[in-house]
Amino acid sequence: MAVILEEDTQVKQETSRILRRFSRKRDSLIPILQEVQGKLGYLPREAMLEIAEFLGIPEMDVYSVVTFYNQFRLNPPGKHSIRVCLGTACHMKGGYIALDAWKRRLGIGPGETTEDREFDLDTVACVGCCTMAPVTVVDGKPEAKVEPTRVDGLLLSFGHESQKELKESHASS
Amino acid sequence: MQVVEQATITSTFEEIRRRTELHWKQLWNSGNPVVMVGTATCGRAAGALEVVRAMREEIEKQELVCPVIEVGCMGHCYAEPIVMISKPGYSTVCYGHVNPVIAQRLVREYILGDDPCLEFVLGALEQNDVIPSFADFPRAQYEKKVILKNCGQIDPTNIDHYIANGGYSSLAKALQMLPDKIVSEVKESGLRGRGGAGFPTGIKWEICRNAPGRLKHMICNGDEGDPGAFMDRAILESDPHSVIEGMIIAAYAVGARHGHIYVRAEYPLAVQRVRMALRQARKLNLLGKNILGSNFSFDIKLFQGSGAFVCGEETALIASLEGKLGIPQHRPPYPAIKGLHGQPTLINNVKTLAYVRHIVEHGAEWFKNRGTDRSKGTAVFALAGKIVNTGMVEVPMGTTLRQVIFDVGSGIPRGKRFKAVQIGGPSGGCLPESALDLPIDFDSLRDAGAMMGSGGMVILDEDDCMVEIARYFLEFTQRESCGKCTFCRLGTKQMLEVLTDITKGQGKIEDIDVLEQLAQDIKNGSLCGLGKTAPNPVLTTLRYFKDEYLAHVMEGQCPARMCLDLIAYYIIPEKCERSCDACVGTCTVEAISSQPRKRYKIIDQEKCVKCGTCLNACPPQYNAVIKLSPPSEVPGQI
């Protein structure tokens, strides 16, 4: 409980530090949310309450904006973000197959974070790299021609598999 | 306008121009070679930043003096990463598919030595006797670059490059013209909105100019949401100042004081480049108070979208700028009369604004000379999907689809057959081979059931299932519907369910009528463009490819072998080279094994996830892996 309280105050502090730079106009709502998410990685309840109070608008309005736009998330992200592009070109060149491969390897679905908080998986409408389809944006960097074998390659480059194996071998021994 | 003011504008701008030209000339006439690397998002995805690093390291190692400049996208995205090397005394040579190793070689052998490494050459920029130039490419006879001219040729992060290439001179000229004259010039030119609907830009400007209200707004719509389109991204990344200049001229013409550029959050590099461009323009007083010493003041704020497709609709975009949900409003009143905060607001697409400086510079007549009767000027298309030369192209309106796809885009890769071109994103449609000789303009495409949209073209070949693409778009519009209109919110969901059933082989013959009925209802019952055009992909595929729907419904078969539930992978034992293990090693789920005695490979259909890796891995000389539809075709399956 004490840990949670501590986290809450930290969120509040960070949020109010960001809020200082904005005017108390409704127009600022989306830029504020973007800044806060950029800082905290997601939009915790405490932060949204703080923003609503700052702008003098109902908490409901903040929540509805957050849930309307695809960019905002309500749960903490993983250390690495995986965004599978599902634009037309990517879809036709097998983006859905790449998504399947990510889901299979990470064991989570879009919008979820792995248990160890290493990866979060999501889809994105189109990143405009249609000529490099199918694209997956890994930690903000668009990766070209991501097919199932490349998914494995990318994961390998994170050393994820090896770490996991290391952990497992430790656990068994 | 006073003569004194005109003189101030001219002299202020002349001074800026002289200085930037000096910088530009210093770069090119220093006697040193210059390297340019395309580092727009498409280049970066292919590894352009690594190439830049390798080039710089090697240049330092060889102790050469040679600036490496990061430029934007020149449209040849199929060959990314692209490097251009300009050596004094030689014509500028452009290299494609460069990786760090090739980059190092280019430095050693071409910059240091004298071997232009012909094996990596894509083309030369200027015509010469040794290397074929881009002007000799078949696509050159169709391409007429107007707004893409600077893309890939200048450093987008350096305002000097833009000004030295004629940038902002139209602004200086416009500020000395009467606003009414600019509006009538744009109106006369016949420029139509490049965001998709093709509304005459000049008329929009006139309405906004005449709208009562002291405070007016100018918005640039860079919320390029159509999946499969990336022209706005490329322009904002490669030539942001051309859009900013267009905005300032537009704002002056209609009398707007505040400007906003709305860019998608999915385009982080475009956001970064625009932000930098705004800062540079402000520094030179091209933005801000009393621009270039005139009486006109105007500034632009950057606003990042937050991932909602519907915000490309102008009233939804305005709502989003106001911090509200991006839900479209009923029009009229049009934003030109009552927009942001209830004030008159001019809202134009990125490409539309990029044309403005050229119209001011060359006049309406010049612009009118290109294009068709009712659609003037050029059109920018993004080519993606199953086409050899993916990338961006700018051709005059009236060029046929066949010319764009086969002459500019070099046709379909791997000898496959062309099936359809998806044009206009989720609002557009799929046009078959029979529509290929259609001259492209706003009206001809609409008559064919598609739409110009923002200009994304995704080319589909024989392996692409038309039912699946219709389902894909419905899934997209269903997810992106804001939910205001019942027919759009629930109708698209119904259509999606029907289509999903069909792609799973669970469709019924009546479903096709249901789709047609629902499509009509959604069109009639929706307020904004999203709902009104959402059924287009289904209607056009039904119109041109009904046999594919019937094959799914009647025979449980996917003729293109794409719908995963209706296919199975199979290795033909007679064709399998038994000592080869290519497929076994690549299978991501270990579903392939050798038959114990005869050693040919077998796919365990239970384990197979149908990812197609084995089909790609099987060496072409054997070609043993095939897709079968329906899955019951696999020998030994019940």
C-alpha cells in the first residue's frame, strides 16, 4: 500500500510539473495528455484527475478524450514497444502474419504487455512506410520487411530469448 | 499598399536571399565532393542512418573533406537507402540499395579514387555520356515534378537550401499583391483540394476571405490517415518550408492571423522537421510580427494528432484542435465561415498548400496548362504493394492508370499478373484491369466507383484476395468510426461480420445481397465522408470481382489463396529435393519434418500456422511448396 501511495505522489508531481507550462484552456488538453504520456509512458488515473482539475473540466471529459484517441494508453508500457503496422500495403504483404508471429512469440495480444514488462505489443494504422512493407516499428524505429523469421531475428537481437533461457536454467538448477 | 512597404519587403527579402545563395554556392563550389543520403522515414526503415554513419566514419578515416548531407525522399523508395555523390567535374551519381559496406567502398573507390562503382549505380542526375540518367528512364516522360521538385535534393533541416532554390520568393511577391488578387489567381488556376474530395481551392479561399469576423484561422491538414498513402509525410519530411510558405500566402490572402499545422502522431520525423522549419522561419521573420517588414503578422503552431482517422475530416480536426473528441459536425456552416472557436477557418491539405507558391510564382495560366479539363495541374501518388518501383510519383492529371503502374512503376514483380489497384484508401475502391486506361482525375475516378482520396495506390496481384481486402477496409473503418451516426457505427460492424464469415468460408449466398443493402443504408445514413464512403471498397469489389465472392461462398475456396481459413500449405513429394532442409529450418513452429523412409518433407497441418515461410524458403529450382484451397485438397486430408 505504501508503495502505491508513493507512486501516486510521484505521478502527481510529474504531472503538475508538466502542467505548469500550459495555459488553462481546453485547447491544451490533447497536448498536455501527449506530454504526460511522453513522460510517464501511459496515463495513470491520478494524472488524469490532476489534469481535469487544472483545466477545470469534468474528469469524464478527460477520460473520454483519452479513450477516443488511439494514441493514449491506460496501462504501463513494456520496456520495448512493438508496433505492427497494419496499413493496406503492409496487410497485403503479410502484416497480419507478422502480427501472428509476434503474438505467438511474446505470448500476448495487441494492447497487452508481457508479464516481465519487457515488451508491449500493439498495432498501428499506418506509419507511411508502405514501400517497406510489412513494417514493424520497434522502439520507435521502423523495421523494413518484417516477416516471421525476421520477428525471431529482432527478438534475438534483444537477447530476450537467451535471458529467458538463462532464467529458466537458473530456476531448474 | 504603400510603395515604401513594398520596397521594404523587397529589400529585406533580397538580403536574406543573397546570404542563403552564398551558403548554397559555397557548398557546391568549394571544390570538394558532396554526399547526400536520403533519410526520410522510408530511408531510415531501410537503414539510411547506418549508411550516414558509415560514410562519415570512412570519410574521416581517409582524411577527406566532404560534407555528408541528409536529404529527404526523392521518390525512388524501392531502392532505399539512396546515396548521391556529387564530385566536381562529374555529374551527380545516385546509388541504390546502399549498405554500410557499400558506403565505405563508395568513399574509397569513388570519392578517393576515380571508379564510380557502376554496379551500384541507380542513375545520374544530369545527362552525360557514361551513366544513364534519370531523364533516360521510361518514367521520366510521364513525371512532371512540381511540388516534389525539392524532395531529396535539399536538406530539409536547412532553410538556406530552400531559399537558395527559389523558396519564399513567392511569399515576398504575394505580400506585395492585393489579397483579392491572390484569391482570384488561385481561383483562376483551377486548383482543387488534394485531400481527396477535390473542392475548388480558390472558392474556399474566397468564402473565407468574405466571411465576416476579425479573427480568422489557417489550418494545414496533415492528418494523412489513409493507410497506404504517404505523400504528405514525405513532403513534410523532405520539404517542410514549401508547405509553410503556402500557409503564409493563404493566410495573407484570406486575412488569417493564427495558423495551425495538424500532423499525425504516427509521423514523428515529420513533426520534428516541421517544428524545426517553423523555428527557422521565425528567426528570419518569415513568420511572426510584420513579416518581412510588411503590415502582415501571422504565426503557426504545430499540433500533433493522436491517432484518429476521422480527424482527417475538417470539422473533426477542428474539434480535436479544441481539445474535444474528434467527432464531425454537420456542414453547413462550413469551417470557412464558422470553424475553430466559431471563427472563420481556412483548412487545406498539405499538397494543396505546396502548390500555392508555384501558382503565385508562375501564374494561373501556367498551372492550367497541365491536367485535364476539370482537374488541373499534377497529381502526386504513392505507389505501394505488389509493384516493382514502389515510391512516390508526380504526374500530370489525365495520365492513365496503366502508364502510372506499368511505365512509371515498372509493373508487377516476379512475373505475376496484375489484378487490381486500390486507390483512395478506405474511401476509395479497387479498380480492375479493364479500368486501367482511365485517365486519372477527380471525376473519372469517382465515376469508376473509386476516389482520388489523398493519392495512395496499392497495387494488388493474383495472390491478393479481393474479399479479404474489402474485409480489411471494413475492419479499419469500423474501428475508426467515431460512433456518432448509427448506420456508420453499427452498419459497418454488420458488414464486417458478414465479410469475416465469407473469408472463413461460412458465408451464405444471401449475404451478398445483405452487403449491398447495408452499403446503401450506410451511405445514406452517415454525416461525414468516413461513413459515406466506407462501403466503397465492398461495392467496387462486388462490382468488379463478384466471382471471387461466389467462390468463397459456394465452394469454400479462396481463388487467390490468401484467406488463411480456406488454405493449406502442402509440399509436393515428387518435387521435393529430399536432401534439402531449407523449409525445415525456417519453419517458425517446427511443423515440417522428413518422411522417415523416403526423406521428402511433410507439413503437420495441425501445427502449421500458415505463415508462408516455407514457401519463400523452398529454392525456386524445386518449387515444391504450394498453397491449396480449400484445405481439403491436401492429399490424405478428410
